[in-house]
Amino acid sequence: MNKPEQTNDQHLSDSHNITFNDVIFRPDIPLLQNLIANAHGVTSIITDTNGNPITRPINKDELIAMIHKYFGQQ
């Protein structure tokens, strides 16, 4: 008897194998990041599970301005 092939549902049920790209289509990640960061007024960068950036920072200018304001720099 042949062993059945693993289905996508079976692959995704194994949480050790799930990556960000399994859940969200890679080209859509910056769009989603922009929408969420702008809606909440936050700086955002998305990383993989090892901490490696997979997107560029969004709204970083506002974060830098807040840091300068807090520390009294211009």
C-alpha cells in the first residue's frame, strides 16, 4: 500500500514547520505591514523567527523624531 502524500493541512498542523511565508503571500507582506503600522501610528518591521528582517522599517522617521524629542535633540 502506498503512503498517502502529506496535504497542506497536515503540513500546517505541524507548527515546527510553519513559516511566515506559509501563512501570508510574500508580496502582500509590505502592504499588510503598511496598513497595520499606519492604522496604529507605530513603527513596524517584520522579522522571521530568527530575528532576521524580512521587511523594511515603516514609519521609522516618526520613531526617530520621538527619540530626539525625548532626549532633547533636534
